[in-house]
Amino acid sequence: MREVAIIGAGMAKWGELWEKSLRDIFVESALLAIDDAGVDKIDSMYIGCMSSGLFVGQEHLASLLTDYLGLGPVPATRVESACASGGAAVRAGFIEVASGISDIVLVGGIEKMLDVSGDGATFALATAADQEYEVFNGVTFPGLYAMMAVAHMEKYGTTRKQLAHVAVKNHHNGSMNPLSQFPQKITIEDVISSVMVADPLRILDCSPITDGAAALILCPVELAKKICKKPVIKIIGSGHSTDTIALHSREILCELGSTQRAAEKAYKMANKKPEDIQLAEVHDCFTIAEICVIEALGFVEKGKGGKATEDGLTALGGKIPVNTSGGLKSKGHPVGATGVAQVVEIAKQLRGEAGKRQVQNARVGLTQNMGGSGGSSLVHIMEVL
Amino acid sequence: MREVAIIGAGMAKWGELWEKSLRDIFVESALLAIDDAGVDKIDSMYIGCMSSGLFVGQEHLASLLTDYLGLGPVPATRVESACASGGAAVRAGFIEVASGISDIVLVGGIEKMLDVSGDGATFALATAADQEYEVFNGVTFPGLYAMMAVAHMEKYGTTRKQLAHVAVKNHHNGSMNPLSQFPQKITIEDVISSVMVADPLRILDCSPITDGAAALILCPVELAKKICKKPVIKIIGSGHSTDTIALHSREILCELGSTQRAAEKAYKMANKKPEDIQLAEVHDCFTIAEICVIEALGFVEKGKGGKATEDGLTALGGKIPVNTSGGLKSKGHPVGATGVAQVVEIAKQLRGEAGKRQVQNARVGLTQNMGGSGGSSLVHIMEVL
């Protein structure tokens, strides 16, 4: 297997992009990535997208986007793993470059969720859960994560206030990210007094509905060393794992087995341990998710995620800053784009291009992207050469 | 890159499977493939599916199917390229094994189209076209292929009767395939007098709406030689290309550029020429499609596809039998499953397991799978070792 580098990273402003279509949003971020890499050809494309069919009535997505990007006959494939579709696209691009099939691969992530047709965004998102056993019985994602939160609070004594700390931290980080959908700083009181969605989760515990895209350019490390004018970022670990798609099938509701196993694989490939990771972008679709994820990644012991967040371990300036971009919570969560945008943030941080939210001397970063209530997870580890 | 073999192929009966759910249909074919390969572990899975979101309200498909197949934490990703989703899954599995990331990969294809929810099967299928420029203006796929047929008839003098010959041949082949949805033999007169759908295409020029799945087991050739009790089939060529997604953007309406380019890549990788191919499964979603495809693959000169079909070149016993399985026309067309099922047929033929429709002494076969009106194409070439 060839070693794989990231030589381009692009992302335009996320939010309610009423004036732009699905294809416009993608092309904008893709051109930023191509420009960042300084390449004049692309050999292949992978697009992470959860449900352009249900959101905007368009499948055959990779072919459409290749066409609109002016890349004509380049091979292009869409990959889907619900909200982990972006991470799955990163892995597909990584494998394609590693295999030797293609040299320069564009990995994009996209979702246009706001001008949804058909049965609405909640229905479209719920198709990431088990339709026959969960959705038909009325389950939605806030409900599933609320059950995980209650289980975590019962088992470990995690508090309502600790959940709020995740949101406050991520909005603080997001206030320094000019591409964030919701860059407003918020307080613990704001979160605790916001409207209830699914007890104990309130609206400020939930990531928003977002239009947005992100893109990366990957190539072999050998080639990157020759053509890349910026520091070369190497993907040193890639892990992917699944779990039962239905939350009720799991023995422990508040443990993310797919994340734990994906991380173990990525750490092994990278020859790194959790304590070697200097910053991470993780899947905080709900505040409780970030708490469960940092436990599954081994950053803290099981049950200690809430306390660690409250104590500032994962804040900017803490031992391991988590979601410096603002995370899904503040930056936004266009589901198929999220996993790609996480890698964009780590690449920018490792190059020292993260502006006010820069983590000093960062050399090793991690991304964790998750589908459904943890039915699939992808973990990638990057190091600057 | 490692050499890649097919060691298992499975497909259950296709048709109107009202009594089986999406997951049941997949598991049935996947277990046949696993049993055929005789393996007791799977390292990774790829699922080709066009639109389980629009057809049955279920995304996060690969995770769901891994769960229901009892493969628990195995990495699994869905790939989509409209009706070429199955071919894209074959290629993803091929690249994964070639890269060295995984040894034993299950490649599945699935679509459950008949108990469609929402806006119906025609709407779901139309999302493979350009939604903003084609679908909003009323285009459907029979309409697009009808335009291609008219263009072919105008340019080359292809006749109404020659189109019918494609359907008659494929139903004749399908009558010998116990898994076909419509194994009835039909006549030229049946086709020409059947109900009009989009002039000149009549209902018997069109492939049906189908529930079905198919699955393959891939592994490195070196491993296959050790564990495989049946003849080892090697994937010697894989080509993938895109084209403008909208038919109106093409210079010549009746040429399939994506198929031609994908074939050139596959021939080059395989070090074969069109005349080396002994049989092929191609994407006859409409009768005109097979005529354009055999031209794009170089089996006949441009414009000669209709005449060659009429003359029996592509019939069983002809110089190059095409769609011995019955093709999409008779076997059925569960869109995401089609590209995988094509490879299943070639594998069975190259092993000498194709029963009454067996092509004698077949050693090299080809599959061609296409999305939309040719916006994407995948070509694979297989050889028995």
C-alpha cells in the first residue's frame, strides 16, 4: 500500500444557503480544495452524501457533481453511511490512492438539507435508524440520543450541566470560525433554559440542519513531497467499524462500540495511542454524543467524559482540544459533508492555518465521524510531515 | 496492486417479492454467495444501491445489512451511481482487495422497488437524471432512451424490428434462467404490437421494475488458489468513467461516451481487445441501450448494433453472446443489484455452471453497467484461471 497525503482542503461558509443549489454548494468548496492543492488534474472523485434523494430529489450524485465541476469523464462514486458518509468518502479516497489505481483523488462531502422536499428533514434523517424496528415506532434521532443521555446519567452520574458544557465549548470555538453556521457564543444558562426537544436534550444540545460542503485533495505522499508547497499532511491511520443499527439491540446504550473498534484499528495502523493525539474533531450531533465519543476514543475513562469536559480537558488550551472548528454543534451539520469537513479542520490546524482557534504545535490530529446512533463509525489519524 | 479473484457468487429469484423485506432479500443472496465461496469470515462489505431512501425510506444501508447478515462490526459502505451502483460496488470491492486493506470482501447489490413509498418508482428512478434541467421539465427515462432511439434510427437507419430483436433474444435467454422475473419467450410481433410507452419504445422494449439482490465474494488471487474448490475467476480489468448527466449536453445523442471510455480502460488493464471477449452482460434497460452499448464496447462498428443483433451475432451460439442471463429485460432490473448480478452470471458461465444457457468453452467475459442515460458506466473483464 502506498502512503497517502492530503494536499488540498476547501470549505465555504455553511448555513441556510437558499440562493445556492446542491451543485453550486459543492462546486464552491471543491474549487477551494483544488486551488489549495494547486493541481491541474483530478484522476477520480468520491462524494459523501447521506440522502440527496430524499432531501432534494437527486441521486446519481457523483456523476452530476463531476459534470458540474467540469471534470467531465473522471470516474466518480458516491458513498453513503448516513451521517458518516463524509468519513466513508475519506476512507474510499484513501484506499483508492493507497491501492495505486489513481494518483490524485478529490474527496467531497455535501448535503443540502433546508429546502427539503417530500416528508421533511426529520423523516430523511430518521432513515439512518432502523426503519422497521425504530422509525415505524416513532423514534427520531433526538429521542435516540436522549435515551443514550439518560443511560449515561444513570450509570455514571453525568449531569445536565456537563452536557451543556459541550455546547458552550463548541460555540466558543465556533465563534472563531468564520465558516460557522451558528458562531454565537452561548452560556450554560442558555442551554439549560432552551426549549426541550427530547428530555434531557434541549434545542441547544442539538446540532442544526445545515446546507454545506467540504472537499479534500489526496495523493501519494511521494508525489505530495514533490508538488505540495504547504506542509504535507499524511493520513497515518484509517479505521472503520459498524454496530447494530438499532439502539435497542445494544447491551449498553451509552457506549459506542463502532467508534471504539474503528479507533482501535486507526491507532494500530498509525502506531499511535490516545495520548499521542493532540487535537480531535468528533461527531457532536448532540452534546451527549461528544461525551460518549471521547470515552470510546480512549481520551478519558468510561464515564468520565462529562466531568472531563466540565474541567476543560477538551477546551482550546486544554490537554486535548476537541472540536476546535465549532463541531457539528456550532459549525453546522450538513450530514454528508461533516466527515470531510472534520478532516479539513485537522489539515488546517496541522498546517498552522487555523487563525484565532489555532492549537499551538499540533502535529497529530484525529477525526471521528458517526452514522445514526453509532451504527457506523470512521476514525482517521493525520500527522504533519 | 494485488490480483483479485471472485470466489463466490449468489443470487436468489428476482421478481415481485411482496412477502420479503429489503433486508430479507439481501441476506438471502449474500448467504448464497458466502456458501458458494465456502468462507467463514468476511473482512469488509460494499453494497450497491441506488435509492433505498426513496424506495423504502431506509438509508444507512450498509450498516443495516451487515447487522442483519450477522456480520456485526465488519466495515460496510454503500456506494451509489444510479443504475450503475452495483458495478460501482464491484469496483470498490476490487480496489479494496487490490489495495491490501482487506482480504475477503463481500460485494452486494440490492433494490426493493415494488412497494415504493412517497412519489413512486418513476419519480425515484428519474432522480438518476439531471433534476434541475431534465426532470423538472418532465423527462423520464423511457423518454430519454426514446430520444436516443430516434437519434440512432435517424443517423444509422436502425429499424423498429431491430430494436425488437434485442428483447426477443434476451427473453429467449431468460427463459433458461430459473431466477428471471419474466422468463416468458416473446416474438417480434409481441414487441411491436405492445403498448406504446415513449415513441418508438413500447412496453416490451423496457426493462421491468424488480425486487432483487445479488452478491459476490472477492479475495486476492493467491488466497483464492489456496481456498477455492471451484475454478478461480480473476478480475483482469476494471474501467469507470462518467459523462454529462443530462442527455441534452451531449454532442451525439446515441453514443455512450462513458461506456466507451470505461471499456478502453478495462481493455487496457486486462490487455485484451473487444475480439477477445467471448460473452458479455450489458445494460439493456431499454432495447436501444443494448444496441448503443455493443457499439461503445467495440463489439461492432458504430451504427451496426441493430443489424448485428438482427443477424444473431449476440445470440446464444452467435459470435459473442450478450445477456445470456436474460439481461435487465427478462431477468429484471432491481437497479442497485443489476451490476453485481451481471458479474454473478459471468462467473457462473466461466465456471461452466450456467445450465441450459451455458456458452461453451467460455474463458473471458465482460460486464457493462450504466447509470442514468449513460452519465456513468462501469466495465469489468473476468477470466477463468
